[in-house]
Amino acid sequence: MDRAHQDKLLAIESQLVEHPFPPQLVVENTSYCNQKCIHCNHRNLVRPKKHMERQLWNRIVEEVGRESPGTELWPTFYGEALILAKDNELWNRLDYAAKVGCNNLVLNSNAMLLDRWDNIERVLESPLKRFILSIDGFSTETYEKVRVGGKREKIYAQVENLLNRKAQRGQAYPAIICQFSVLQDINGHEVEEYRRHWQERGAEVKVRPQLEWGGVVHAPNIDHDSDFRIACPWGNNTMAIHQDGKVVTCAVDYEGLFSVGAIGDTLSVKEAWQRLGAAVRTPHREHRWNALPSICQGCRDWQTAGASYDEEKLPGTRPFWYHQGEPVTAECP
């Protein structure tokens, strides 16, 4: 790892502080996905694939609305959210979150179901601040190699339709962000063409490094030989809840190898956050690497902290730490 990258990571680490409530909360409303992407390990997921019970979602967002309305709330992170859009269930959940006070909702999607169930209009009518489309390729060959199960021409047409409808409606929110995860030897040569394409059509573009999901997927951008290490930004700033309410190490802990308990009658979001502080955040910030959960000890995805964004056009459409010092981020995978 070169010195410039180390300095960038040290700058991110220097901004880490303890928060009384999670500033970013990722909640797995569904663990189902309809793609089998080569840079994601969902295709090998062992734990049950289910939707989160509506009552549990309500409990979580009611607490967020009371305790920290501005918390960046992601309704899913390891499944495809639009699977829940049938019968309006996804949109009803988002509307309820907004009703109880949550004002920083962020949805990510692979866009495969944008043409179903009036989803384009529902996205634009929703209380979302950001809608992030993970596309990860420009040419048909590259996109379909990376995003297995998706059809490039269909996906591009649907996202362009969404952008056109937003322009016709003349509305500002949600920000539409096309995300590109750089797989160096596979799609890295297409970044600039991808960026131009989506910027010309009114989208913002986010480019981020590849993850290893705790070492399961090989990412050539990650150095496994260096002794250099920083406190993990995701472990410090995010809290991840699986569909069964289980609070896990972070979003990278897709199988739930470490947990501080499950949200329910006897455990609140705030209490789970405090438990994570003792088990994960404090040892990280104190560089007590041997005291970390085993999944953290072997994970080097903290090296990928730092995504490239376009200039912010709409207030409130960047992670809370984006404006702290240099615009480097450590956003949810």
C-alpha cells in the first residue's frame, strides 16, 4: 500500500468519533436478491433468505424517528429492495418511516424491477433523499459479466426512463445516483464512459473501490501483506440489522458471524449500538486488534474507504461525514 493511500485512510480515521446513536443504520428488509454478481457473495449465502416482519421494521423506525430523525436509514443492504415493491409493501414501509420522523432515507437497487408495479412513479413519489442504482458496467459484455442475471439494455433503458420522468416532473429529490464498483481488471477501463453517459442524462455518479466482503471475494486493490491498519470507518459509523432483527458486526458481516443480540422486546437500537461500541468500535479506535471479533481481525475492507462523488447538487444527499475535511467517505457497501 503506497503512502498516499495510507495518508488518505489516516485522514478518514482522524474524523472518527463516538456517536450516541448510529449515524448510519442499514436494515435488511429482505435478504433475497435477483442477481448473482461476481463481486458479491450473496450467491453463497447460507442463512435464511426472508423478508423482515413489518412489525419489526415499524419498531426500528419508530425508535429512529424518536431518537435520531436525521440518521441515514437504508431499508436494505444485502438484498434487492424492489422485490418488496409488489403490493406496495416497500413503499408503505418507507412512507411509515417518514411518518414517524425519519427524514434521511436512502434506497439502493440493481434496477432490475424498475419497470414493475409502477416502481418508477413510486420512487419519485417516495420520501427518499437518495436512490442509488448499482450498475457497475458500461458495455453489454462487461455489465452482464459483472451483474449476472441483469440485461444491460433493459437496465439502462429503465434508469433512463426514471431520469426522464424525474425531469418531466421538475422535482429535486430523490437524488438519482448511478454507482460503479471498480473491478480493476474487468470494468475499470469503462469508468469515464460510464460517468459521461449518466451525467449527460441527469444522474449523479459515484465510483467506489471493490470490497472483499471480509475476504470471501478476491479484490486486487486490497493489500494483504502490509502491517498498516486503521480503525474501520464502517465499524465505527454504521449499524447493520439482518431481517430477523440480529444486529451484526457491520454490513460486511453478511452471514452474521458476530452479533450483540436481536432487536425486539428486550433490546432497542440504542442499546444494541452501545453493545457494539464495547465490542467493536472502542477496540478499533484504540487499535486493540486482538480484542476485535474474529470477522474484523481477518477483514481488510477498511482499505476501500473512500468513494468518488460528483459535486453535491442537492442538500442532504451525502453521508454526514462527507463535509468533514476532504470529501472522502466510508459509506455502506
